[in-house]
Amino acid sequence: MKKEVEFIFSEIKALFEENSDTDNAIKMEAYMKGHFKMYGIKTPLRKDLLKPFYAEAKALSKPDLISLVNQLWNAEQRDYQYTAMEFLQRNKKKFVIDDIDFLERLLVTKSWWDSIDMLASHMIGHVFKMDIKIRDKWLEKWMASDNMWLQRTCLIFQLKYAKETDLDLLKSLILELKPINEFFVQKAIGWSLRQAARFYPADVIAFVEENEGLSNLAKREALKHFL
């Protein structure tokens, strides 16, 4: 790892430690169900602290950016993963379909709804547009896995596609996953349908009405703006 990457990480670490708040950390860790340690830095302050680093991260070569993201992802406090995701989002144009292996590792490491939702809708959604055949191979792999976070990714990677949403694909994924009794999967079914309904309301309403096997949670989330 180049010295520049190590320096950026050490500077971020110093700022986080300097601005840590124990009381906030206790509350934030409780909100995350105790899955992660946190510095207790609220989002607006964290973004302010990171402003000087956005340009530095953008100037990094792609290999160095990946090294920085990996170092942030491996660090203990959740604040570092949030930082990694912000760097990724701001530099997503650097990433292509061949980076799925790298992105998958992030999806399955330190997984929780906050990391999955950002990575799926921003990064996975971005690279999946580049090659449908490769996309479908990864979808098949993730759907067949026992990993609910990968399955959730399959459901929500199109959240930002708007009118480009492949509704037939989404419906097929939902029908395959509807028996999965996991809150985060069922919530994602409803969320993906609710988002699609912004552009295809009649199709979504008909799909929900025609599929009685959908969970109450999924139906409620899907039709939230129609009830």
C-alpha cells in the first residue's frame, strides 16, 4: 500500500478519534443492534470532517482507491465503512463489471442494511448496467446462496433505475424469494415494488393483487402510497 493511502487513512482516523462522542456512540451502537462499534459522530459532522478528503480520494488511482476502501472496511468502527461507501459513491464511474468480485466481498463482510442498501443501489446497480449476461450470472449465484444480504441486493439493485427498471426481472426475483422468511428480504420486496410503482403503478398493483403468497409486510410496503 502506498504511503499516500496510509496517510489519508491515518488523517481520517485522527479526526474521528478527536471528534468522538461517547454518549452518542452508545445510542448509535444501540440503534445498530450492537453489531458495530462507533465513534458517535453524527452524519453531518462526519461529512464536514471528510470534505478535505473527497478530492484526495478522487485523485487516487483505482488500485489505490480500492486499497483505501479495503483499509477502511477492515477498521473496527462503523464510521470507517460509511467513509468507504462515500468514497465509492463519489468515484463509482471508475468501477466496471469486472469489479464485482471486489464489491461482493464488501457485500458479505460486515453486512447490515446500511451497507447493503448503499452498495446495491449505487455500486451494483451501476456496474450491472454494463453487461446483462454477466449480471444474470451473478444474480443466479446470489439468489441461490443462503445469504440474505446477497438476496436483498438482487431485489434492490434497480432502485435508481426509474423507468429503466426491468419489471419482469424484478417480478421473477420476487416470486423466487417470497417464501424466504427473513425481515430484510421481505422488506426489500416491498421496497423494490414501491419504488417501481412510482413509474409503473398499474403493473405493481396488479402484481400484488395477483400474488396472494406475498407477505403482509411486502404488500404493505409495496402499496404504501396507495393505501
